[in-house]
Amino acid sequence: MQSKPKTLRGMTWKHDRGLAPLLATARRFSEKHPDVVIEWEARSLQEFGEGSIQVLANRYDLVVIDHPYMGQVAQQGCFLPLEQHFAPAQLAEFEQDSVGQSYQSYFFDGHLWALPIDAAAQVAGYRADLLQANGFEVPRTWDDVFALARFRRGFVSPALSPLDSLMCFFTLCANLGEPAFSGTDAIVSKEVGQRALEHLRTLAEHSFDGALSANPIAIWEKMSSSDEIAYCPLAFGYSNYARNGYRSKLISFTSIPSSGRGPVGATLGGAGIAISKTCKDRDIALEYSLWIAGAECQRTLYVESGGQPASKAAWVDSHPNELTNGYFMSTLPALENAWLRPRFGGFEQFQVQALTTVSQFLKSEKSCRETLNRLHELYMTALTSIESDFDHQRRT
């Protein structure tokens, strides 16, 4: 009598970049392990950035996770601390092969909570055919961007959904030379915060009508299916749209514009694979995770099936770059100089509350001063909440 296969359930996010490589690797893994089935499900991009980690850990064995949740993960202890399950030499190899701070982003409170399998940051995308047809070159500085935006409304449009507007604000602060949260008196100085918000408002005023509700996927979809947007200065990169035949129009990608310091400060994104503490078949989950995060799988099956690897060996390899018309080498400077968000236990909640504030500013519902004050107030509240939780845990 044939034994029932061992089944692992996984959750990722709903896009070919997030789901397709996991479906492909699950099939390949099952071919080598006929007694194992790995079932992947997907949730929306918004749910990926705002969902409950504990609920996912209770329902799934494998969870593709965003690094700002690491503080919450450390508090709740709902995933395996991977440094206790992999050899130091294995982890050292991952750290050395990391694109920018991708590996480090999942290390918090002394533990590694996920293996990086996907690397991303805010980058710039452009339609080379539209720029050339209208006599423009790819912008290199923000002055170039604003000049290009005046050509016609919608020609330049970043992703400005509430969450993405907040990420753009963070990126602009770091790009201007003052990363957010680097001081003690405010999230960012009044001067830099105001300049970043004014840059955002200028971009919003020249963007297409629906930009304030558009996430990166919506921007790349619009750019790759119509001729309305020629250039997007800020949105998390998706190498799928740089692949021939993926959509009717090909998008080229490059690093974000410079404020005089080069393409620095792009907000780091990406995703890592975490293993739930409730997983009954840990050895299988560990073996699968180790394999898909490894350089060999990342530069072959993972990227070939639509994934965006976290392995630097894959980013500099000719094969992935041939598949994506040079996406990885073109955007690598942005990844290597990206800005890492705070990851303390309350940061993800701060992020959810703060995104409304920047969105209200772009709708002229708040002034610069009100916006910066509100962001600082929310941040201080989040920090105070963490200190209170810590004191409570210490007393009990």
C-alpha cells in the first residue's frame, strides 16, 4: 500500500515574480522527492505588506515574508530561528552572496528568521522607444526628471499608492543625504523632509490621474501595455517586465535618479522564506528552503521561471541578464546602495498608519509641517509601545 505523501503548505504574494518560481521549484523538488508535495498559495501585494504574521505561521508551513516584520517575528517567535538549523558555513555563504543588505534584513534580535530568495529595491523604469521617439534621454538627476515630467502629464509617473508614497518619501530622504530615522529629534530634519515631500508633490502633480492609487505592479502593467507612461523614477523593480514577450511593450530598468550623491537610498524590498514553528516536517522544509535560496537554483530554475533572485551570483551572471535584457546588472547599484527600514516590533504598524499621512499630503489635505509632525508622532508612539511591552515582559 502506497504511503500518503507529506504535504507542505506555503504562502507567497500574487504575481508571477512571487508565485511562479515557487510553483516551479515545488514541482522540481517533488520530482526528486516523490513522497513530498509542496502546495503554494498567494495573497495580494497589499496583504503581503500588511497581513498578520502569526495567523500565517499558524496556517502555513512556509511563508514568504517582508523584512520589516522581523521585529514582530522575533517578539512572537512564530518562525524557526534558522541559525539553529543550518551550519555556520552555510549561512556565511548566503551572507557573502547577498545582494546588498538582503541577507542582513532578515537577521534581527540575534536570530535569522528567513532566507532571502528575492531581492528588490525602488528603481527607475523607462520605455526606451517612447523616450527616443520624443528626443529624450534617460534622466540621471532629479532636475532631469522634473524637466521630463513637464513634457506632458503622465509621461513621468511613479508608484504613489499610499504605501508606495511613504516608501518614495523614505527613498527621497536617503537620496538627499539624510536617511529617515537616523536622528533622535525627528524622523528627518525639517529641511530634508520638506524637500522630499515637495519632490513627491511635484511628481504627483505631473503623474497620470490614477497614480495615487497605483502600486508598482500597476505602474509596470500600464507602462508595458500602453504608451501613456514613458518613465517611472521610483517603484519597486520587477524584472518580469524586462523580459521579451512578457507583455506587449518592453520596459528597461536602471537605478534611481541622483540628488548629487549617486543612485543611493532606494528603499530595500525583496522577500525571504520563513519556516513556521508549527511545521511538522521541518527537515523537508529546511532542505527545500536551503535549495531554492542557493546560488545554483537562483541563477537557473528560479530566475528562468520568473523569479527575481536574492543571490548576487545570479545578479551578475550572464544568463539571468540575457533573460531580462540586463535588468540585474543595470539596477544592481540601486540594490547595493539601498536603504534598510527599521525592523523593531512596532514598525510594521507604524508603516500602516503612516502611509495615510503622506497620501493626505499628496491630496493637499495636510501641509508639509503637519505631515512631518504626524509621522514623528506615530513613530514615537510605536517606540513607546515597544518599550512598554519590554517593561511588561521584564516584570512578568
